Amino acid sequence: MNIAILHYHLLPGGVGRIIQSQVKALSEFYHLKILTGLAPDKSDWKNCDIEILPELNYLNQDLDSEDHKRILQKILTFLKAKLSKNDILHVHNPNLGKNPLATLALSRLAEEDYPLFMHIHDFAEDRPANREFLNSVISQFYPAVEKILYPTARKLAYGVLNSFDRQRISNILDNQKCYFLPNPVSMAETGSEKSSLDEKAEIMKKLRLKPALPVFIYPVRVIQRKNIGEYILFAKLWQHEANWLVTLPPENPQEKTIYQKWKDFTTTQNIPITFEAGTKCSFTRLMAASDKIFTTSLREGFGMAFLEPWVFDKAVAGRDIDYVTRDFREEGIELPYLYHSLQVEHNKKTYDFPELSLEDQMDFISEIDGKHPDTRIKNFQNIKALVFSQAGKNLIFNNRKIIQERYSVNAYGKRLRDIYEKLAGQA
């Protein structure tokens, strides 16, 4: 049995990191090939074959129905040429709305009894523009769009990242197999206290940070759901108490426009925040040099942001996402520095900060008095205590130990192999 992994592209980060972990976990046991629409640097990928069909990448939304027919046929021909019915095709985000024709092709393969594992990281239902694009393209070929998005078949199974999403799939598909498959966490090699201090000093010099202040990092590619305005608010409030860093810019053109507005805003407001630190220093070096990792994200698929800091012996602070973190807490991981909302008063009404429009968020940050914010930010002192609390060594050790046991690449590979064997054995 061979394994083929399908994704739109092999760009760094996100799903690309998960695929790299899968290759690491599985290459000893299977012949692996990756089918994709874009692979900028094949040298980054070892122990697997890479086959490229550009039509598997994100679909151009300006194409007409004749283009759609041509591309659909090209995708089907390519997939059937690269697969046998003894292989398992492991597909990432098959129905997210990035390429509705690939989604349609996969449903055709399912009908023809090709073994498929549909690995869902995100849902088009949470992204109205994606769902609309799916409907507009697929309805040209098949009126029952839902059946294409969530096919059922004898040799097909689904995988999800958390228990909330597993229930979600169960509500859509009563009897189809759905497996709980939390993402793997690569364990960092932590150095001595002296080497960490040396690393921090070097990073601070390179990024021109204030040497007397702790380093807070939000390791994120800045898109709207990452709620960067909330982090910028904190950077203004406590600019004299910490260095505030963000790692990466967005790649989506629409997101870039909003991101630039925030960058311009922080410049105009003289808010000392370091953007794009991840383009100047590696991720692992930044994590090693940090004092605390931050997240203000509103929605996550798996929630790596809540686990990864601990493997670098760092605590994570910021906004909780209960449907994600409840799985981690059930495993025994403690997350004591998270808050559920940031209630602020604006125009004589109280809002959770991300409920404000972009303009209102900027107005609020502009108007807030860093010395006396208590009247406009509810539970201000409690939030500040969470942000600046020091994590004890026992907390860090225990969380790291659980993550190593439950979320390691080896444990992940074992889960995947079990799923593949069950799928291959279905009559």
C-alpha cells in the first residue's frame, strides 16, 4: 500500500508544516508521494516524490464554464494516472473552497471506490466567500452541492483536529467514519540557561529591542482572524513594560491591505511594535529568545499556538478559544494565562474588543490612556496580571511532558497508520 498526499500547494507554514510532519512520521513505513499544484522548493522535501499539476492550486475565480470543464477533466486524468485503488489518497482541506473543481474530482474518485482520507483543517462554512465560490462552480455540474462537499463512500473516511469538529462532521454525516487526529507538535531542543540568554541578547541587538524589557512574541502570519488589533492595544498600554513582536506578514492581497493599515497606524501612533520579526530571524531562534508567547486569535483549527510555546519552555498568554483548548485541558495541560474576552467601553456601549470595526478599534486604541485605562477596559488589572504572570518550572515541565507523550510526531504517525490500515481493510 502506497500513500499519496494531496494539497493545493507546498508553501511554508500552515498545512505545509503538517505535511512535513506526516512525511517524517510515515516515510519509514510507506512509499510516499505528494500531489500538489505548487512546490516552490522541492529540496525542502525529503523521502517522498512530488508530482505537480498547476490546476490543483487555488482556482482562478474569473474562469468560465468551459474552462471549468477542461480543468476538471485535467485534474481527474492526473489523479487517476498517479493513483491505484490499492493506494490511499490523503487529502488536506478537500472542501475549503480554494479549488471547487478539485473538490468535485475527489467526489468522483470516491464514487469509483478509490480509498480517500479527507483531512479537514478548516471549514468553508466559516468562510462565506469560500462557500459561495464552491456553490457557484459545483452547481454547474451537480445541483446537490452538499453531497459533493461531504461525499460518503465505502472506502472513505474523515479526519478532524478537535472534538468540536468531530461532532460537527457527525451532524453532517451520520455513519461516515470520522477520526480525531490532533496535529503533531515537534519537540524543540532546549539549550542551557546561558545559551538562551546569549541567544536572547543577539536577537535583541539584531531587532533593536529594549534590552531591559522582556520579549513578547505573537508567532503568527497576520490575517484578520488573528485579531492583531487586540495585540496592538496591549503593545500601546504596556510599551514601557515589554518588547512586542509579530512574526510574519500575510500573503493574501486583501489581507495585505488591512495589514498595511495596521502598520501605518502603529507608526502614526508611535506604538513600538516589531512587525515581520520572522523574516529577520528564524522561528526557533525567536521562540528561544522570547519570555512569553502571545495569541489573540479568534478562531483556530487545531490550536498549535496553545501547545508549541511549552515545548520551548515558554508559557502562552492571551485569548482563549474554548472549543480548541478544552481538548488540551482534558489531556491535563494547564493554560492559566488565558482570558475569554476583552470587554471595552466605546461610544457608551460595552463590546468584546474584536466586535468593533477596524476603524473603531483604531479609534479606541488612539483614545485609550495608558496610565488610566481602567475606566474603559473591564477587568483591566486581571488581564494585566495574566499577561505578565511568571510561569513556574513545574507548570512548564508538566505541560511539556504531556505534549511530548500525546502530541509527538511518533504518536501522530501511529494514529495515521492505524487509520490507513482500517481504511485499506474496509470491504
